[in-house]
Amino acid sequence: MKTYDIVIVGGGPAGLAAAVAAKEAGNDSILILERDHELGGILNQCIHNGFGLHTFKEELTGPEYAYRFIKQVLDLGIEYKLNTMVMDIAADKTVTAMNREDGMFQIPAKAVILAMGCRERPRGALNIPGYRPAGIFSAGTAQRLVNIEGYMPGREVVILGSGDIGLIMARRMTLEGAKVKVVAELMPYSGGLKRNIVQCLDDYGIPLKLSHTVVDIEGKEHVTAVTIAEVGPDRKPIPGTEERYTCDTLLLSCGLIPENELSRSAGVKMSPVTSGPIVNESLETNIPGVFACGNVLHVHDLVDYVSEEAKRAGHNAVKYINSGCKEGASGPSIEIVATEGARYTVPSTIDLNRMDDLLTVRFRVGDVYKNSFVSVYFDDERVFHNQKRIMAPGEMEQIILRKSQLEEHKDLKKITVKIEKE
């Protein structure tokens, strides 16, 4: 097989943006490997609008947003292979993949960009008691059935989980004539964007029950009813709070998991919080020349941020290759620690010698915070203290670090991000 400088695993929004950025940075030897039959990833089934406000300054549907990047890939002549499954990434960055035309093949690469996206948490991970009848779908599967296949999963719907896909499917099923009876959420807060709660539930009179979960599923051949109950602080059902809803469909929207089987088998170090790779300021993993971006790194709330992050990965992959595939002059390594309300940060470390003038550090909070402060400490000195009216786990937060500011603090070892009340 032909060799390439950069192999990108995944042809969704992250992979496409990384490829375009790498090409624009001056590298012509790029290959995208995509397991689906078309480029665009999950955006192809997201026919609702709300995409592109940051990137293109206009509101687009998912397919429209994807097409903007697909067109750039085509116009720039970037190579790609569809219906191609990547099986393995070796320590020397040789990528093993297979498809019908080429069979099993290997591609030696100088840099690899991981952009495999994420998947939904399955029912098996939720431990819901009851039978296993037909009529239980993940929200993403239902979205594909309705928007691409043209099938209607059911007419009376209960949704467990208030992630963005679940909220959007509550509206979508309603528009298609179904009756969405309730959205139940285990946590005391929603896992989705505030705008989706308003536009998808409130506008259609669909009730959202926080601190509730499904405790029973009825029906052997097909779902006939589900029972939900309130849960206490220990997340366990409270006896006597059960409510029964007759329905023919149960949609599960209980979180997304970065798709990292390939990353793990390649030896990439993973974060126990995000289930994605641990990366530095260049979005490079612990394996030199292997970069990660998009939802495979950590689950994003907006695809615009996926594209922005992926461009950084593509640009940095070219910098790595131009340096002769060497680490380059390594500067002081600064650790970024998330604590006291902040769950994690991306990136986790900064090398001052390789850092750009500005670095965006993204993180999520672990609870709902009102009128609290995002504080950043350089070692023990507080350098950033910004009040936010509200912060919630469903929405990503970010801080901007300046290289010049970091250089002023001699022998800086640790940056701490925390949430403070005052």
C-alpha cells in the first residue's frame, strides 16, 4: 500500500476538520479512513438546526455543516477511503485496516490522528430490571431510524436520560405524531444544553422529571409499559414514588462514551474521568505522533468546538512531521489539575516550548453551580477569578491561557482549575 504522512481515523466532523487544517498547513500526504459509506459521521442523521453558529456565523443543520467540510476535503483533493474499518494502530504508527476492495492492508504513517467519535451507553450498562422486549432503542438509533431509514419506532414514548440526543428526539418524535409522555433523568440536573430543554421539552409541554429513573419494564414480546420512580441522593429508587406509564417505546439517552478501543490497544493512556486519551497542549497522546480530537477525546456539547479542536490537532500533526518526527526541544512540563467542582481539563499538561501564544483549556463541572467563580491558580497564586451566573455538567466551560503569562511565572509546576463560591 501507499504510505502517507498523516492517517486520520474517522471521517466525521473531527476527522474532516483535522484533514483540512493539515492540508492548509502545507502537508499533501493525508488519508482519511471512514468505516461508514459516506463522510460526515453522526451529523448526517442530525437534521435539526443549531450547528455552525461559531464556525460559520449562521445556523445550519447537521448535514449542511458536514457538507461545508466535505466540500473543503474534495476541493483540496484530500484522499479518503469509505467502508474501511481500522483494526489496529501499531507502536510505530502502522495502521492496519480492511475493506472489500483492498482486503486487509497496512499503511505506515508518520502521524496518526484519532477522530473516531463516541457511542451511546448501552442498556446493559444501566441495569434496568424487567424483560428484554422489542421497543427499546438508544436515542441515536431511533434518530437514525426516523431521519435516515424512514421508520417510526413507536407512538407512545418514554425517554430515560436527558442528554442532548434524548431531548432532540423528544421533539422529533412529537413532530412525527408520537406522544412523548415523560423524560426521566437520574441526576438532579439535565445532561443536555439549556436551549434544548427549552426548545425540545418546554415548547411542546413534555415533562422532565429530574432525580427519576426507570425501575421496571413490562412486556415480553414488546414494551407495554414502564415504571419510573424518584431516587434519593444515593441514586437508589425511593419506595412509594413509582409512576407507571403505558408505552410502546423506551428511548435511552444515558450518556456518550468516547470510542477508544483502538486507542487502548495502541497503548494510549486514558483518562478515567473522560474515558478519552490524556493529551498535552498539542492534543498529542503519550505516544509521539499520535493525536486525538473531537468526541473520541472528550464528549463535546457543540460540534463547532469539535471542529476548532480538530484543526489544532491537524496543524500540530504537521508541525510534528516538519520537525522530523522528533519530540523537539522540550520545555518545562506544567501539569493542569481539575479539582473542587471541575471534573477534568483538556489538555492535561503544557510544554511551554511547544505551546501557541493562546491555549484554550476546556473542562466540565460536576454539579450545577449558580453565581460561582471559575478560579485558576498558578502553583499557589490565584491569577484568574471569573464569576459565572450558572454552570452545569451539560455545558462545557473554557479558559484561555496566554503563553506570555505562563512565562512570567518562573518555575511554574502546576495550574489548578477549581470552582469557588467567592
